Amino acid sequence: MDLFPSAWQLWVAAALVFGVLELKLTGFGLVWFSAGALVASLAAGLGLTFIVQFGLFSAVAIGLITASRTLFKNVFMRDASHLKTGIEAMVGQEAVVTEAIDAPHGGTVRINGELWMARSLTGAILAGELVTVEQVEGLKLWVRRPSATLSSVPPGEQNQEKR
């Protein structure tokens, strides 16, 4: 009786280990290593060398990882919208004016619990009014009253258009 497992048995054991790890871990990807190990076990059963077995294991695992990533990205995530975070997420949100915004100096608004310096696109705005963030320029927000239309362009944007 042979006490040492053969190569195909080791590959099947590796496939089982990868399969169990796939179930236990939160990521998705070890299943492809399990499939590669099963292909390598078939190669071992046919009597191919370890280099060929390992080559098949690597090729199948890498190929399936690449194919699944492409499939998920192009098919399943095709209609997914871009998640806006940070400053990008502020544009279009409402803020409350905490310090009146006047033409020469600007004022302060509270958005997402934070205070930001703000300039108005529509003239003076009193404290307590709701405004909509139109753009972020450095650490300054350009805001307007929700009912106002965009009629002026901030100075920083005028300079960019001339270039």
C-alpha cells in the first residue's frame, strides 16, 4: 500500500482547499484557482509532467480570472452609475447659509455637517437660506438659490475659458 498520495490526488486536495477558502472568505476569485487545480489533476491523471500540470493550473486560473473580470465589468456592471464621493458629491446638494454671502467677501455655508467658504452666483444671500452648490473651486463653494438660474460664471472659470 502506497502511503504517499499521487499528483492528481494532491491537485484535487488543492482544489478542495481553494473551494473551502472561497466559501469562507469574503472575496471572489479563489474558485478559479480551484478550477485550475481540477484541470491540473486531470493532467496529472494523464501522466503529464509537473511543469505541464502547473502551467495548466496557472493558465486556467489566470484565464478565468481575466474572463470573469471582463464579463462582470462589461455585462453586469454596464448600467452601473459612477459613485460620487468627496467634493464631487457636493455639487447639486443643498447647503444652509450660516454667514450671509455678499458680493466682495463671500460667506459661510454648512453642508454635510461641515462649514465651507462660499461665494454666490446670484448676488447677496442672507443667513438661514437654502442654497444649491454649483461647483467647487479649491476650498470654496460656488452656490446659488435653488430657484435662481445660472446667469453668471465665477471668475476662475472665466480665466480657464480664455486659455
